[in-house]
Amino acid sequence: MKFTRAESRREITVVVEAYTGTPLEELSGGIEWFPSRSESQGKDLTLGEEWGDGGPLSLLFAVQDTGRGLTIEEKARLFRKFSQASPRTHIEYGGSGLGLFISRELTELHGGQIGVASEAGVGSEAPSLFLAKDANRLNLV
């Protein structure tokens, strides 16, 4: 909770939800979803045989905080390798700038997308949406 230490309200919320289908439109509520690089290359990873023939499911994992929030310029630098929201982030809180990059990579390996909703001085939300299939009909070898 280092990033909330200067705030009068220090709160972190973890959200885990499951949906049938892919609810990106339903989840828009201020979230800016970053385009999936695998999707832009025309690949839908869940169509592979190893995913089974079950119906589509989506798993949402999100972290919300009451930290300092991000400016528009800082949001543009998120999810890049060895990049942080601002130069002072490393000085104040530490880190290498790999955490969000790795989160994006893992999310996309699971056919999903990652996003952010943030307002400077208010806090942030970082959701990851993973694609899955109905477990009752998996093609396990």
C-alpha cells in the first residue's frame, strides 16, 4: 500500500467475476481497454482444439485503489516493458516497470485484454479479462 501512503483514504479492492461470453461492452464503465496484440493479428486463441468445445466464458480480475491516480499522459505509458507511469514512480515506490507488462503478456496469452480506468487524485482500476471455455466439455488428452 506504499502508493496510497499520502492519501487520507487507503483502500484496495480485488474483484473476481465470471461471465458467459465476452462482456467487454458491458464492462466499459470508464475502462480503457488496450488492444490485444494477438487479436490485431487475427488470432482467436480459444478456437484451438485444446480449448475444447465448451461455451465461451470470461474471467475478470481487477484491482481498484484509492491511490493518486494517473494522468492521461501516464496512462499512455502503461503496459510497456521497463516503463512506469512517471519517472518519480521508481524513486517513490520502487519497481522495474515490468509488472504491468508481464500482466498484459499473460492476459493476452489467455486470449484476453487488459485495461485501466484512472483519474488523477482519485485512484485507479486495472482489470484483466481472460477468455476460457465451459469446463464440462474440455478436450483433455
